[in-house]
Amino acid sequence: MYFYEPCNGHGLRHDPFNAIVAPRPIGWISTCAEDGTPNLAPYSFFNAFNYTPPLVGFASLGEKDSLRNARTTGEFVWNLVTQDLAQAMNQSSAPVPFGTSEFALAGLDIAPSRVVRPPRVAASPVALECKVTQIIQLQTQSGAAINTWLTMGEVVAVHIDDSLIRDGVYQTAAARPVVRGGGPGDYFSIGPEQLFRMTRPT
């Protein structure tokens, strides 16, 4: 077994941590500045944390535009990355000056949200409109603050393409979601061929 203690370094060509904790949903987060300028960026550390109320969160390594905008306006939108949108998602990760529209950069049309100000990615088949509930600066086990913030949001509105709902059940695989696999640039897509079912024991 290869063994290392992270505080002493991993000794490999690429840190394996984010490839081990994988695949992970991509937090494709749209926000807007106080003046309404839209922003769009993907986050590798994103997930759902609660059913009722539904809560999601993304972690920003450093004070990036999405964090600043969410802190200022109290709102953000999560957009589902599908296989068809993977290249556009990657394009939206480019480091550009504040105020640059990643929507335009990635050639994406904007769709208005219903409850919050930040827009949605029009081509994304699923979007979650969110109101910020907490912004937490993360810390080490010794209590030292680190330059990473977890932004939590309550989902206040949901958009789902009708084609993804069959017999009242959302079809995860039908959307062909793209997930982050770690490594320098590894991603995976999920399709019906990966689906299997298990029922919980009673």
C-alpha cells in the first residue's frame, strides 16, 4: 500500500486526493455582481447536503468572483453540466478579469431565473436557484483559517427539462451529467449503461 501523510507531501506527480474522492458533481455556479454583471464558473468541490430544506454548497479556493458575488447579493444558481456542455464549462473556467462575462466567453446564452437575480445557463437542462445561508471560512484541525470558503445555499427554485422526468421520476442518467474525476483533467460522463438499482434494507 502506498502511504503518505498529507502534511509531509504526497511524493507523486499529481496530488491523488481529489482523484480518490471522485467522481464529484461539478458546481457550475452563476452569480451576478451588484450592478448585474453576470459571472459563471465551475467548482470541483460541490455537493448536496440536505433534503428539507434542500441545501447545496460549493467551496472556493481563494476569494473568487463567485464567492464575492454570492456574499454581496446573497444568491447563486447551480447549472447542470452535461456531456454537450462540457467544453463550454471548461471554457468558463478561464482566468479572466473581474467583470468579464464567462457566458459570452463560452458562447452560452443566458436565461432569466424566476426567484433570484443571477441568470441560468439557457442550454443546461437543470438549474437550482439558491439563496445563500452560510459562508464559512474553512480551517485546519488545529483551528487555523485557510484560504477556502464554503458557500451554502438553500434551493428556492428548480428548473428541470420535461424530457428528464418519466412517470414522475427524474432520470439522472438521461441528462448525461459530467462529473469531475480528479487528476490533471479527468472527467466522466454518466449514462444509462452505468445504472443499477438496489433497495434499502428494511
